[in-house]
Amino acid sequence: MHIEGCAALVVGGAGGLGEATVRRLCAAGARVVVADLADDRGKALEAELGVRYVRTDATDEDAVRAAVDEAERAGTFRIAVDCHGGPASGGRLVGKDGSPLDLEGFRTTIDIYLTGVFNVLRLAAAAMGRTAPQDGDGGRGVIVTTSSIAAYEGQIGQLPYAAAKGGVSAMTLVAARDLSPLGIRVVSVAPGTVLTPAYGKAADRLQAHWGPQVPHPRRMGRPEEYAALVQHLCENEYLNGEVVRLDGGLRFPPK
């Protein structure tokens, strides 16, 4: 798949993984739309890179439709990357005091990290399906979602987040099969521990904790490595229906 000249939508594009992806796709010649709730960072990217910023809540149907519409106006819409984040509840299923894990917190986490991904996936796919194929194989585009290694090795106290990311992983193959008649591929990235600017002053502490646990290289991941993988997933037309771990060989311990 040729990225140059295509329109790309990056949901969560003002965050650490998203910004690195926006920069990578821009460098490859894509016309990028940044969808996020971080207005200051989104507008700064708009001014610096010439991208288009659209304030977007991934869980809101109208907001995502507006972002997709903007991507369609930017060019032939063939790439959607969803790496949005948000608050995630946690805690043991039954606490030390005997109380059960909060139901509303679970629902909120699922809404942000699973329902939001589904919302982006379905609306982006519908728009891509209206484009003409780019190649002789009938390919129209690719949608990249973001899971986590927590989908496979969720830690103690991480049940809502692990459940949501497990859902993202489980959707990948089914969505790829559903969209195969339209020539739209679906792939997901499951990062391990990635050091993003959001960690701020805690970065050194986190690096000291997680770095030695990664087999090789012994450090946390970098947003640029996520972005490089996203570009490859876009360009390699035979990658479809797969969840690709990006973790340096890390496997989460129980806690």
C-alpha cells in the first residue's frame, strides 16, 4: 500500500504514541487528520506540521463521524490509526476489605478502551469502503488499532483494562474477516511498556522498574518504535487480522 498522498486519521494523535505516528505518516507523505481531546497539543501539531486537528471523543458517534468526514475531505481516506487513551479504573476483583470491584469504573474503562475502538473501527471502515481500490488486489485501506500485552498477561488490579484490551485483540481477526469483501485490512499493535511524555517526572522511576524486566533491549519502548511499526503495517499488504506484540520480549508478571 502506498502511503504518499493518502488521507490518514489518527485518533489519539496528540498523545505520545499518536504524535509519533502523526509525524511518521506526515514524513511518508500522508495527509493527516489528528483526532483528540488535547486541544493545545493538537493545535500545536496543526501549526507545526500542517495537519488538521479535530476535537474528538472516540466514544461519541457524532464526534468520530466529524473526524472521519474531515479525513475524507483531506484526500482519499485509506489509513486509520486508533491509539486514544483515557482514565482506567483498577483494583482487585474483591478488595482486602471484602468489597467487590466498582462496576461503574469497569463500565467506563470498557467504554473508553473497547467501545471507543469499535466506534472508530466501524465508522472509518464505512468511509473507506466508499473509495476506489488502490491496487489490483482490491485493497482500499487499513485500520490499525491498539491493544496491549495486558490483554494476555493482565496484572493484579488491572482487570478492567485487561478486559478492554483483550476485547480489542479479539475484534481484530473478526473485523478483518468482516471487511475482507471491501478490501480493508485490520491489524492491531499490542505494546508493552512504552515511555511517553505523559509520564513526566515519573519517567526515570518507571524506566528503572521496567527496563531491567525487558529481555532485550533492556529499556522501555519508544513511541517512535510504535510509529515505525504502524507504517510497516500500512505498507505491508499481507499483514491482516493479526495482533503484533511490540514489547522487547516482555511478559508481565502477576504484579
